[in-house]
Amino acid sequence: MQKKIVLVLALLSLIGVSVAASPQDLLKGYESQSGKASQARGEQLFNAKHGKEWSCASCHETPPNHDTKHIVTGKLIKSLSPNSNPDRFTDQAKVEKWFKRNCNDVLGRECVAQEKADVLSWLLTVK
Amino acid sequence: MKTYFLLSLLALLALLALPASAARMAMPADAPKSYEAECASCHMAYPPGLLSQKNWQNIMSGLDKHFGTDASLDAKTQTEITQWLMKNAATREKYAAFAPENRITKTAWFMRKHDEIRAEVWKRAGVKSPANCAACHTDAVKGIFNEDNIRIPAK
């Protein structure tokens, strides 16, 4: 059953339909494509630099539970953790878009499902 | 009669002078929602009239490497925003000149307008970057850039 939901969500996102989801749904989706999420790995990935100029925390700060400013442009970035901002991780297409952009900026490549699961599982613990 | 003539001439001149100044560079009313959603999440939604067609074309075809960051879009949104930018790009010679590095901040008019700003001011935490128009131009998001609406952050 879980697999079916994930499959439907994936198909909908492929055709560009904005899918309302909960952060927990998204986490399950990423876990089903990889393995069980690790909050510790997620925290580490979020806070460390990965050979490039920025970490995730360069813009989102840490813990990411408050509004911050873009490190270059100074533009307001709304709080990232779902506990502090209920709008976060509720739109799969948007989540995928930002993972793609920001992983390219921070790691120089796209993130794999396991990394997304890890980071999201940690963010869900950030109060 | 002569006074009336002079007054209307003055009014006409004033009207003509208005668009000649970057004091006002409003956002066209038909901006697609995606422009705000996609472009203005990282920086102000710059009025398209501040860059030439060629500059916008360059920017939109290199979004995966957008001034040091990945700002890539899905194909549909990319087309929508590109077409709108092209339609509303600068037409007057001053703004339509090719901007080096596709940066508004490298245009001749921008540099002349800001030549009295010391390097240290640009680096203040409240400013961060010349791309951050609204740091000093308090009504920049409304397209108002005139000198009465400037407040430079002290830090």
C-alpha cells in the first residue's frame, strides 16, 4: 500500500502536478527509495561543508528554526524546519526543486534519496 | 496666454523627463506568478527593464550556473519567464546597452549612479551585496529608486 502511494506521488510529480504532502509522507517516500533515515547523518550533512564554499547552514543557519538571510543577497529565507514553519516540506515538486539546486551548490552534485531522507529526518527533530 | 503656454511646456518637459530617470522602474503588471516564486526567492524581483534582451537571454540559458548558484527551472516555467523577460526587456538605449557579465551592477548607468558609495558600505551586514537593492532603496520592490527613498544601513 505504502509503495503504491509513493508510486502515485512520484508519477504526479513527474507530470508537474503540485502534490500536497506532509513532511512525514515525503520522508517515507525517500526511505522507500533508499534505507532507514539517520538523523545523525542528516545533521552532519546539513552542517558540514562538502568541498565547496557553502554548507546548508550558510543560508539556513543552525539550528534552522528561524528566518534567516541569503548569505550573498541578504534576501529573507523563511524558517526551514517543519516544526517552526508548517509550510515546509508540503509540496513535493518544490522540495525536489530546492534539493536539486541546493545540493548542487553545497555538494556539487544532486543528493540521493538516502541523503534527502537523512536531512529531512533530522529537520523533523529541530524544534 | 503666454504664461499658460510656458506652464504647459514645463509640464510637458516634466513628463518627458520622468521616464528618463531610473527613479521609477516599475514591474510590468503582467508579471507571471512564477517570476516572483522562482526568481525572487533568492533576490529581489528585478524589473526586466533594467537589462537588455541579450542579457536576459544569457541569464535564462545558464540558470544551472547562476552567479555561483544553481537556479535551474523546469522547462515550462523557464519558457514562461524567458518570454516575459524578453517582451519587457530594456528598450531605451541607456538601459539596453549590453551589461558586462549580465550584471545590472556592471552597467555604466548603475556604476555612475553609485560611484559615491564606498566599498565598505557595500560590505555592511545590512547591505551584503549591490544586488540587494532594497537594503538602501526602501521602496525598491515597488520599483521606486529615487533619492528621497534611500536609507543606507549604518551597519
